[in-house]
Amino acid sequence: MSEVGSINKNGQKLLARTEFKGNDHNQKIWAVQCGQPGCGHVYGVNGSDFHERKCPKCQGGAPGL
């Protein structure tokens, strides 16, 4: 499991794990922030998707939760 502060291969930083239900089986929403210069978009993801997520604002990733 990723720790708060972890950064995935696409430059997305894990800010927090929440108790809100995600939209995938048994998942919780994690708050993520884009680390790309000039972006900083904050959005939610299923915890199981964090490792591969791309920013929906600047990298063409799926919409956040």
C-alpha cells in the first residue's frame, strides 16, 4: 500500500486516504494532487488505481471521483 506523500510514475502525489466509498469493489477514495509544473490539480481516485493514475486536467487521465 502506498504511503501518504508517495508519488506515482506519472507525478501524482498521494495527499490522504479517506473513508469515502470509491466506485470500484471495496475501494476507498484517496485524495491525489498533480505534481506537473503549473497544474497542481487535486482530485479523488480509487486506492487501487493510484499507482497508474494520470491527471484528468493536464495528462488526459480519467475524471476524478
